[in-house]
Amino acid sequence: MITASLVKELRETTGVGMMECKNALKETDGDIDAAIKLLREKGQAKAEKKASREAKEGVIAAQIDESGKAGILVEMNCETDFVAKNENFQAFVADVAQTILASDAADLDAALALPKGDGNLGEFIKTKVLQMGENLQLRRFERLSLAGEGAVASYIHLGGKTGVLIEVGAGNAASAESEAFTNLVKDLTLHIAAAAPAGLSRDDIPAELVESEKDIFRKQMEGQNKPADIIEKIVDGKLGKFYSERCFLEQGFIKDPDTTIKGLLEAQGKELGDTITIKKFVRFGLGD
């Protein structure tokens, strides 16, 4: 006999809908382990069937560990905005992010192979396809971990369309625990979400992109009959503006455009009697 409690147990174990669980138990004569295996097989089959369907919607989610010094940013894709806004889907993504955060997985293959329930994370995601009815894909994740004083913090914008993870260092624990430091880190995440810097400093901007910009600037100067050395000086000047728009430390702070991020860090550091540094940051835009 397939009891309600048995169906409930299977549903809580797999996260699959009630009718799917009930049918699986019927097919396996009430054997819950066999039903779990059957649902996994169905989930995998359904996931493979839907794998060719584009999964362009989804959410960016973040998880920070209890120490506040490690965190993860995850992009999980689905097919429709309707599912992306579903609380069940968002809780599922948070669960996936927490599973990866608690591990040392460094890439997608390692993450999908992580133990999860009675199987692995990849199987867990495929089983969720049964419940959501859409192609679901763990597209990417990035981990930051801070050594020393400071914090790793996150910000999710536009209901999960944009996500930010940042690692900010301080010289001493008192600074890192201060309200001023917390507010600064929050402001930095908001700035990254809005300004979308391409890198932390000039060293992080790809050389090929810089050369491409230089070529564009030189072509803009063609036909002006200026000496080559003067043209190069003008190009360098234009390149400075290019860097100020793309390098995080050189961008004007969104709340005070006349102050660069580097200047903001120096001012806040002086106020705290400490040195504040941005170690790394990550910004995900859905589908980027």
C-alpha cells in the first residue's frame, strides 16, 4: 500500500512533485530506494530530452560562509522568467550554491560530482528538472576566499539578473568589524553592479583590447597631419580615459563621481587609521 507518509518521505528526499513520487512508488511496489533510483533515471532522461532547449533565463545567487571570509557566486539557468522567479527554484539554487561553497570544487565538473543526497549534485539538478519541467543548467560559479582581516561580501541586483562578489582586505580586525568598513564594502558592491568594471586595475585589462582601442584612436587622428609623436601623446590621453571607464580603482565612485574608487579607499583607510585594499571582485550578468 502506498501511504501518504511514504509519498511525503520520497518527496522530501528528492524534491520531486507529489504525483511523480506517488507514481514512482506504484511502479516500484512501494520500495522507496527503487523509487528514488527511478526518479533519478526519469530526471536524467527528461534533462537529456530538454538539453537542446535554450536555457537563457535563470538567476545569479551568492552564498557567504559563517566566517564572512569566503563566498561563492553562482549562475543557474532555466528556460523561462516564470521559473526563474519561482521561490522553489530560487531555494534550489541557494541549496546548490551552499553545496559548492562547503566544498573545494574548483570547476563545473568537480562541482557536479559533489555528493548530494544519495547521489551527486549533477543528479540532484537533473532530478529537479522533473519538478520544474524545464532545462536547468549550472552554468558557472566563482569562489573568493580571504586570507587575513577583512571580508568577502555579495550583492544581488534586479532579482538575480546581476550578482557581485568582492574580497576586501583590512590591516586589523577592529577595522574589519567597524560599521564604516561594512558600509564601504556594501557601497563597493553596489558600484560594481552599476558600473560593471572590466578589471581591478590596468594590469587586468586584456592587452589585445588595449591595442584594439589604440588602433581606433589612431584611425580617428588620420588626415590631421600631426607628427607621429604628437599623435601618440593624444592616443595616450584617450587611453587614460579608456582606463578610467573600465578599471575599478580608476572609476569615479557612483555616489561621488569626482572621487575615484582608489581615492575612496584611501580616504576610508585614513578615517579608520588602516589600509583598505580590494583584493578581487567578480561580477556576473545573467547570460553574459
